Amino acid sequence: MRNRSHRSRAVAAVASAALLGVAGCDAAGGGSPAPDGTRAKAKPSATAPPAWDSSPASLVAVGDSITRGFDACSVLSDCPEASWATGTATDVNSLAVRLLGVSGAARRSWNYAVTGSLMDDLPAQMTKAAVRKPALVTVMTGANDACRASVAEMTSVAGFRASFEEALRTLRTAAPRSQVYVASVPDLKRLWSQGRTNETGKAVWKLGLCQSMLADPDAVDAAATARRDEVRDRVEAYNSVLEEVCATDRLCRFDGGAVFDYDFGTRQLSPWDWFHPSRNGQARLAEIAYRGVTGKKAVT
């Protein structure tokens, strides 16, 4: 009797465990361990962030004189048709043309960059950009924050960060699905080293262009070298901010320092000021941006 009773209880326990196992699997929606001991794959979350779209259907550019094509076509003038971001000039082959085609670039890209603007001006530009609900926003700004009348007047790193964070918040509030491509600030010291060999360029520099870096262009004494190094260090700090803040936004890509690292030669510099990108330089910026936007992974 005791043996039969034990066997009956054992059979009942096995049956109960089997029933509970089935019920548990149903309740968990397939989350219980599979027969082989592995956990079933979870269903994709409905709230998963969208993947980066390497073929955005519209584009807005924000930033400063570089994105306006300043001095790319004539002296001391904007030339937006030669802009690396939204220009329509065939010799530049802008990012917009590469992504949207010539007709698409004319209809579905907008340039809200302003010559002379600082990072502090970016939130206002982002407000305009967000109205368009663009698939992609390109950002290139920061050179003017370092290009001041003196080293003491350069934008602080903390202030630069606060303005960039505000700009991204402004965009996200009104256009949460817009992707953002952020170009690094160019190496201003490399631009000085290239342009200082040209007398015409140096004459234009004396008009007040980027005096923190370009004042006394032929001076190579300790004080002048220390001044230029301080400007370069500030630019590197700005680029670190761009990278760090961009990394907090799931739809933001930083160029990994590609523009800062690019070795602008004399062909890539404006023949009028030997500092801003020429049409050839704008084309090179477009190439860098296209690689950054269409790459499968964010540039790091």
C-alpha cells in the first residue's frame, strides 16, 4: 500500500509539473526556456529606435560661413550654390546632390547657415530647420568660436557645450525623427600654415579675419606659437564636445574628426582669403560628409 501510494503521488506530481509548465509558457508569451534549455528569442520591441537611414529624403544645413560657401566664388561674399552641404554647382557635387540628385537638391534641401555665426546661434538655426521636418540636418559650426579678435575672447568650452546641447534639444522637441550629421571644426592652425605663404591671402587676413590665429601671420616666436597652439587646443576641445554630445543622441553621427584631420592644400583654399574652402575644398567636404552619412556605422 505504501509503495502504491508513493507511486501515485509521484505520477500526480509529474502531471502537475507538466501542466504548470505549459501554463507558465502561455502566460509568459513564449519567454520560458525552450526544450533544449535555451531561452526563446524575444520579439522586437515596438519602441526600438529606428535604424540610421543612409538615403535621407530631405536635408537642412545649419552652421557658419563654410556651409554658406563664403569666398568660394568671389571675394568676401557668400556662394551657397558652392556649399558642400546643399549647393547645386556640378564641380562641388554637394551632399544634397549626392543624396537627392540635382532636382531633388533644389526642391528638398535648405541652407540656414549664417556667415559669422557662433555655436550660440545654432539653437535659432535649429528652430528654422525643425519647421521643415527634414530627414537629415547637417551641422558645421565652431570655427568662429575660436576665430575671435583675441584668444581671451574665444567661446568657453562649457558655453560651447551648453549651446550645442540646447540646439539638439530644440531639434528633438519639434523634429524627433530627424537625423543629424555633425562635422568637426577644421584645424585652423593647419589652414594658417598653408595660407601664410600667399601674400594676397595675408593682406585679406589683416582686415580682421580670425585674428586669434591669423594675426602677425609671419611671426613664429614663442609667444605667437603659444597663441596659435592655444587656439588649436580650443578647437580640439570643441570637437570633443561635439563627439560627446552627439553620442547621447541615437540619431546623431559625428564625423570622427574627419574634417579636422583633412589636410587642406592650396587647391582647397579660397584664392581670395586663403583660409575658407575653395570650390575644390567644398567638394572635398562633400565627399567626407557623404561617406559619413551613407556608412553603415556611425563614424567614431
